[in-house]
Amino acid sequence: MLPKVANHLFHHTHRAVVAVQNQTGHTLRNVLQLQSSSGTSTAVTGWGSSVSGGSSHSGPGPSKFHTSGRLQSSQNGTHVSSAQVRDRVDKLNAFRVPSSHHRSHLPADSSSDASHLVRSGFGTYSTLINTLTDRDYENHQAVRRAEARLRRRRRAALDDSALEEENRIASLRGDSHFKSALALFQSAAANPNSKFPLQTYNKLLRSCTIHSNVDAASQIFAHLSKRVDIVPDAQTYISLIQTHASRQDLPGAQSAFATFKDASRSERVQWTCDALSTESAVQDASQLERASQNAVWNEMLAAYFRCGQPIEAIALLEQMMDTSATDTFHSTDVPLPTASTFARAITEFCHIGDVSTALIWFERMLQQETASADPHQSTRSPHRPDAETWTTMFDALADEGLVAELNRLFVRWIDIAAQDGAAVWSDHRDSVLAANLKFMDARGDLNQAKAHELLGFLAEHVLPWEVESGHFTFYRDTSRTLCQRLVMQFWSRGHSDEALDMASRIASRQLQVIEHGQAQRRYDSNQSQRRIDGTRRFAADLTTDILGKMSSSAPLSHLLRLSALLTDVGALVPSALSESCLNAYALQRASPTLSLSPKDWEALLDVVVASEADVAATLNTLVDDLLQHSVDITAFSDEAKNHLVRSLSANDTNSARLLAQLGEPFSTRFAELQRAQEMSSPAISAQSYEALLEDIPGSPLQTAAGRVDTAHSQLVGEFYPGGNKASVLSSFKRFRSGMQRGVYPRPIVLARLISALGRLGEVDKIYEVYDAAHAVLSSMETMKQWQTSGWFLVEDHMIIGLAHAGDIEAAHAHRHRIIQQGGVPSADAYGALILHVKDTTDDTSNAMALFQESQGLGVIPNIFMYNTVISKLAKARKADFALQLFQDMKSNDVQPTSVTYGAVIAACCRVGDAASAELLFQEMTSEPTFKPRVPPYNTMMQLYTHTKPDRSRVLHYYNELLAARVQPTAHTYKLLMDAHGSIEPIDLPAMQKVFDDLVADQSVSVQGTHWAALINAYGCVHKNLDKALAAFDSIATHSTTVAQGSALPDAVVYEALINTLVTLRRMDLVPAYLERLQASGIHMTAYIANLLIKGYAAVGDIEQSRAIFEALQDPQEGIAAPHNHAPHQNKQVATVAVPAGTPVYREPSTWEAMVRAELGNGGRDRAVALLQRLQARMFPPAVYQRISGIMLDDAVSPWSLADASASASPTSSS
């Protein structure tokens, strides 16, 4: 029903107005009387409404638009109450008016006023007027946007769609919504009892401003002024002043301003304003009052400018600057100016064409020390301009052709934006580029050196080269066109190589921005595609322009660079360019001056292969030239190498001989492809091995040592799938027994047995099965397809088995073997390799390199592979990449498991993204296949214990864990202890109760981390050294230690104790406890050494800190320091004890602690020397940058406030 009513209203509003205007006052009174006498039970509306009540009407007006049949049933039907009608009218208004325009300007008793309006019959008038004026305002905003767009496009010399845009603007301006709204108002206003809410008056006045209708504005304001129940607000007077100013009616604007000041003195002004109602910065009531008052004064200042009286405008501004007003709001005060006041003055100088004066004012604002801030904050002196004011100034200078001033200001803006943390908008760069390019187009006689200098300025200072901001992309036609024109300026002025370099840099930067935006989830797929399309159009249009200016003797290198540009952005190489490349190659190949880069040769290869000419002959020629010019083929990209080999093998019978002349790896690679073609098999993927090998004929196969038997295969293969340790070892015994009798399983069974043994760590048994598998494969010489597939499958499972067994180097050897033979390891193989990347200083980079290699080879990730990669990213705090992969796996229909959710939740928690973690946790628990496991619960508890301390959330997730009937782990108890012992307000009794519950829980053992939590809470947090020492001394004799036979206190406990001594500056007690540590046979960790370095430095004994640091050793380059990480999470892991005398290896945090110690004690030169040593150790760049960044901190001290409540090692936050 609602769409029908809406359709009726909007198609017949104008006819209703005409009908109203044709009626006599008598008819109007009759209708109003009829509505009054009908009581509240009828549908009440205003005259001319299409939602009129009653069962019948007569007269030419209402009868045309009577819709009671739509809103009210017949006499025998269900009656529609007035409340229902009002509800439908409200829905109608919401149906038409955008939410951004739903604003209330009613006084405090607005609800009662609105109800009265509906009862009196004028509610629907207000609805229609509001709807029509909102539509008028929408059109006006659309016109403004279109005009701004048109100005930008003309400034960039883009006139292709100007006529279409102008027609659209004319169409929007031709709508008569305001005329209809005004007619409705005038008809209703003829009734002396007519009333409207303030919102309706303001919307009418807003439309008066749009149409410069002074008479209508005066009429509307006069009607409002007669009301005693509501008063105008600041927006009312702003619209009045704007309307008069738009007609150059300065006396009228001054009169409206005087009326405003009189109303302010009598306190008959509401301090609200449309422009401020949605700004969060002015939500405070008192600030909103001041800002609204200031907005009226700003509008009067603008009115003086628009009426040609800038001197009067400056006088008004001086009056505001000289006011005695304070921060306390008084309606009678002359308000202090705000930053927006000064910005408005500059804008209006520009609007009246006095750009030189605007520039003087702008320069004065630039001299201010205060950065741009809240535009509505009162101030007696201006702030530096904000980004919008910069835009105004740039546009004005550009339009006036003041290029020198424009360029000078832009350089200053770059510096100021960096200082203030502001963004340089794409519009700013567009304006500067457009003005300079227009200048250069007009000055063809410009000195060559001067022109080159100007082009260099535009290339290096105006074009952006960073990618993080995401600004200045070819989503915008103007930016793209301006970049094309800039490159063509280089080309036209004889700098062809620089032009091609610039084009390549611009395109490369665009692609990097898109890639970064996708990684940051700034662009969705549609936004990314539009930017990619823009980049391709840039390359294609630029190529067309350059080809149009090239001579027939253009250098081959230039043509090839254009081809490479198109290929790099994924655009098609036009046939004209390909032909030009081939013709130039034919003419210039014999030239002794021919000089091509490896990139050029690659581009030439692409052109040759894609051409429709005699490809084989041209390829032969190309190979000859590669040899003749001693081109370093190894410098080609892998893609180009493979492209060359595949192309030659497909088209040239002499390829083998030619490729052999090129040397490795081409001859070997070609031979592999030839063998694959002979076997009628494409490039083999490990993921298809098993299905293929299941179809091996069942007849026994003879090997040199025996036969392959199907029944024996079934017997040995019973462990698969999901076999436990006993079943796997039992299958191995059957395999060995059969082998002794000369009976072997099929290759697929042997391959599965290899990976299963690897998971058990049985490396010797793996190689025994591997040797047998090769014997079986040698028996399949007559079945080449199955033999090849079997070989790849066995190699693939060797990767899996050896990786799980910990022999990573051997696993990678088998990976290389598969790839070298033209195959692709499976997702399980890559997953195993990624899972066991460890003991390096940059695990995640190595893991991601493997993942990216797999994707380059076309591997489709499975759940195991996704889980391992996401887990590695989580540990490296790369939440964005983890979330991206998580979304990828769901879009690829790979169902996440609890392990997946646990990993991605951990990634969010590690970077403090609590909102995402909460949502993912909720999504995980709502999955129908969800099986509760303890890690996600512990992860969420850890987030709110250490990253974003919130005890209530910790307890919430602990209760969720219990509700899911998940058994708490040792780590769960440790987190609960930390939540009570380290989050304010500290609750030591509650912490002690958790410890007592832990002791009573027979399923969980008391570990060193729990004692460390007690010591940390008593010592570091509560500053009670005696209590901390008492807890430490009680460990050895505690009932749990004795019952479990635990080797406590361990390194984790000693670390917590020494952290307490360091925090409380009791380094005098440290030697005794270090002796006890050594006497206990406990190996000291780097994290304990870190604390000692910091502690001694804090008490001024820097020499002792240096001695401790130098006593440590460095691990092998690229290998993570061993023996520093004690198990401390979900369960006690059985590990081999590290002898106390084993060397202690430095961690990155050890270097950081020593650098801080040196800086804190004035040893900056020593700190620099440490950084040089660190750099020589080849740590990952992120590690070096983090530590070297300490040098920039003026307040570096070895003593950190944050250290008072947290341990220095991972055990304190795990």
C-alpha cells in the first residue's frame, strides 16, 4: 500500500496545488470545518492532501485526489484510526526523505507541537513541504557536485563529457519542487490558524537561498515571526542572510543580521544550526551554542564580500577580534572568531576575484605557530590553514594562472602536512598539475632548461610516490589524464627516455597502491577493479599518444618499453605496436648500436610469441641474437624463462639444439617437458597423484627383488586414514615382513606409510620405505603414466614425512626435486613445510615465501595449509594478512575449523584488535560444527589480561569456557591469576583463591608460570618484597612440588623474582639468587640477562651491564637463539633439561636492553656501535628498525614505567 500512496502523492502534488489555488476561501473554510467536525476518528489531513479522510467529498479540489479507499475500508470494513493514518504519513516521509536530512529543529515541546499540527489538519502539509524541499536541496547538492566536477575536468583539459554534464545540470535546475512547496505553504498560510514546525520553515528558507527568492523568504519569516510558541534558530537567520546576499541585497542582509542580534538580546533564538548538527566536534551543548552564534556572524561576513563590500567585512572581523567575550557563552556577546572565520574570509576573497589579497591573508595564517584544529574553536589569532582552505587557495591560484606562487605554496604544504599529520588531497595535486601543464602548453617557446626543471618539480614533488595513503589513484579520470599529459610533456620536449621512465614509475606506483589497499581491506573487489581499469587505460591511451608522435625510425628500445608498460599493467598490446616492434627489430637487429636491457629482451619475446607472423622463424632469429649479444638469460624473470622454453618447444623443431646452446637451466627444463609430452601427460600436480594411482591394474607387478601384490597392499594400508601410532608401526612391520619375502605394496600405500612414519619421527624407517618405493617404481617401466605419477606421489609424501619428523633440509631437497621435474608439491606438503619453519630469525617471511611459491605454482590450499599459514601470521602479529587469508579460504569454500578460528582470533588479539576478535569468536561459537577447544578461550582471556586489561571480560570468557564444558588448562589458571594480580584494582585474595583452586584441580599441575604470577603480583605490582620472597622460598617444599616431583623453582620463576628485584631496585640481593640458580643446575636464559642489564644500568653500574652482555653469545646467523623459551602455556611439555653450563645466546630483546642501557647512561657512541654489530648479524629489517628507533627517543632510559608491572620475557604475557 505504501508505494501506491507515495506514487499518488508525488505525481499529483502540483495538480493539488493548482486545485487549491482555484478554490475560494469559502471552500477552504468548509473543508477545514469538515475536518474539525469529523472528530478524531477520521483520517485527518490538510487541504489538497492525497491522504484525505472521510468516506466522501464533493468539490473539484479534494475529489481529484481522494484516496480514502486506500487508507480506509468501506463502511462494512475495518475502520482505520487517525493514529494509523499519522503512522502511515510518518512512514511516507521516511520513505521519501534521505536519513541524512532527518533533522529536528523543534523546541523542547516539539512532540506536543507536532501532535497539535496533525490534529489541526496541517501535518500532511508539513510532510509534503519537507519532502519537496528536501528534493530541491538534493538537486542543489547534485548541481554543486556536478559543477565542481566540471571545473576539475576542464582544468585538466577533459571536455569529452562537458555537454552531457551541462545538460544534466540544466535538467536538475529545471525541477519545480520549490514552486510546489511554496504554493502549498502559501495556500496553508491563508488560514490564520496554520502552524508548521521550525524544521519546515527552515527547509523553505533553505530553498529560498538556493533560488535567490527574497520575497518568498520574507513571507516565510514573517509567518514564523507571528508564532509565539516557537522561535527561530541560528540556521533561520543564516538562510535569510544568504538569500539577501545572493541577490546583492546588502540592506536586506544587514536587516536580517540586526533582527538576529535583537532576537539574541531578547533570548528568542535557538542555538542550533544545520551545518553543525552532525559534527561530533560540537556535540557539547555550550560549544554548539557558541559555534551556532559564530556561524551567523560568519555568514554576515561572507554577505559583505558577496555584496562588494570587503572593507565592511574586515570591519566586522575586527569587531569580533576586539570583543571582550570570554569562553562562557552569552547570547548578547560579539563572538570571538574561529578558525572557520578566517578561512571564510580567504574563501570569499577568492570568490570575488581578489586572489592577491587572499594570498596575503593566507601567508599570514601560514606564519602562525598553531596547527589547524577544531574549526569551531574560538580564538583571537588564526591557526594555520586546514586542508579545505588549502584547496580553495590552490584552485584560485590555478584558475588565475599564478603558477610560481602555486608551486611555492605547494612545497610549503607538503612540509606542513607532514608536520601536522595532515593529508595532501588528490585535489591539491590535480590543481597544481593542471595549472603547470596549462602553462607549459601555452609556452611552447619556454626555455628548454627551464621547462625541464619545471617538469622535474612536477614529477618529484607534486606526483605522490608513497603507497600507504591510497591517494591519487586512477579511479579519478582527472588524475589519470593529468599524468598522461605530464608524460607527454617530457616526450614532446625531447626527453623520451625520461618520459618512458616516468610512465613506468607511475603505473608501478598505481599497482602498488591497489595491492596495498587490498591488503589493508581499504578497497573491495569493485573498487580495486576500477583502479586497475584506470591504470590500464592510462597505459593504453599513453601508448596511443606516443605512437602518434613517433617516427618510423623510432628506437626499438622505446617501442619495447611501451609494450612492457602495457604487459605490466595487464593491458593488451595493440597490433600496431606489435607490428612496429617487429619491423623495428627486423631493421635494427643488425645494427652495432643495438642496445637492449634484459627487460627489453623479455618484452621482445612477448611480442614475438603473441604475433601472428611466422613465430618459429622469428623465435630462431631471437635466440641467435640472444647468443650474439651475450644476453644474460639468467637475469630474465622465471616467467620469461618458462615462457621462452614453452614457446620454443611448441613451435620450433630445432628448439632442443637452440636451448642447449643457451645453457642451464633451459636445456634440462626442455628435456623434462619433452619427456612429459612423450608420456602424454601435462605438468603433473601432486594433488592428482592418488586418484591416478588408485587405478593401477590389479595384476601383480614384478620387481627385481619380488612382486607388487594387491592383497598385501590392503593389509599394509589398513592404518589409513587416521591410524594411531600402534597401527602405523604395525603396518610397518607387515611391510618389512613382506619385503623379506619379496612382496611389496603399491606406491600409493608406500607413500602414505612414509608420511605417517614421519609424524611419528621415525626417520630411519622413512628411508627404508622410500628405498622400497623406488624398487616398486622401477617395475613399472611399461606403464610410464603410473610410474611418473607414483614417483611424484612418493616424493610429495617424503616432503610431508621429513617435515613432520623435523628434517626440514631433507624435505626441501625433495621439494626442489619435484619442481625441477616439472611437478608441483601438494597443499599438504606445503602445509607441512610451513608448519615446521622454525629456528630462524624471520620465520614468517620464510613461511610466506613458501605460501607465495605454492600460489605461483597453482596449488589450491586446503584447510591444513590455510591453518598453518594463518598461525604463522598470527605469531608475527600480521593480523591484516591473516584476516585476508581467512576471507580467501571462506570465499574458496574451505570451511574454517576451530583451529582456523583460534589462529585468526589470536592474530587479532596480538595486535589488540578486540572488536574483530570478539566478532570472530562469536562467529566461531555459532557455527553448527563448532567443537569447543581451550585455545580460543585462553586467547580471548589473554587479550583482556595483557593487551587490553579488562578483568570483567577475562571472567566472561572463563565462564564461557566452563559453560562449554571445556577443562581449564594450566595456562587458563595462570591468566586468571594475572587478571586478579595485575589488573587494577588488584585483588590479591581472589588471586590466591585461583591458586588454591589450581592446587585442588588434580587434572592440572602447578607450574613455574603460576609461581611467577604470584611473585610478579606481590613484588612488581604490590611492591611487597617480603611477600614475594616468601612465595619464592615456599616453592621447593610446597605439597604440589613434592607430589609432582617438579624441578621447581625453574628459570621462569627465577626470572619473575629477578624482575621483582630489578623493579624495586634491590640489585644488592641479586648475586645470592644467581648463585642459587646456578647451584640448582638451572640454565640461565637471555630474558634473565636482559633484566640484569637493565637493573644494573638503572643503579648506575653500567660496567656490570656490559659485562653481562658480553658474556653472552650470538647464535648462528639467521638461526633463532636456542634454550631461552621455557614451556609455559597449555601443558607441561617433556623436554630435555639444558645443562647450567650451556652458553646463553642473545635474543633481539637483549640487544635492545643493552642499547637502552647505554643511552640511559650517556653512552650514545657505544649504542651506535651496538647497532652496527646488530646490523652485521643480519637480523630481519623490522627487528633492526625497531631497535634502532630507540635512538630517536629523547627520553630513553633503562628504567621504564611499563616494566614495573610486567616481566621482560614472553612468559609474562603468555
